[in-house]
Amino acid sequence: MAKEKCPICGSQVFYLKDPEDEYEIYEFELKEGSARFLEEQDECPPLQQDSHIYCNRCIWHGKLQNLG
Ligand SMILES: [Zn+2]
């Protein structure tokens, strides 16, 4: 099973950027292999293994499948 935390700081909170609008972000927490979005939003983008995600606490970013 893939690790679910940031390889730099260990945070489990990340965010995705909206592909249509880089100022629109969607925060989520990784727990037990799935993502739980922190705010109820009408249209959360699909989170896939090759989604580009950003750590909420440090400068790490990369693909979900590269975590850990
Ligand atoms: Zn981090």
C-alpha cells in the first residue's frame, strides 16, 4: 500500500488545483487510502493516481502515485 503522507514534512493534508482556474484549490486529507475533502464542494475534481497534488504545509508537490 502506498504511503499517504508528504515525503518531506509528513503532512496528510494536500490540495489539488482546479485545471481550469489555478486560484481555485481543493484541500483534502488522505486517510486509509482515500481522500476526504475538507470542505463540501459541489464539484471536486476527480483524484487519480496521476493527479498533480500539492502539500498544504511545505513545498512538496507531485503526483499522488509518487507519495512516500
Ligand atoms: Zn509537506
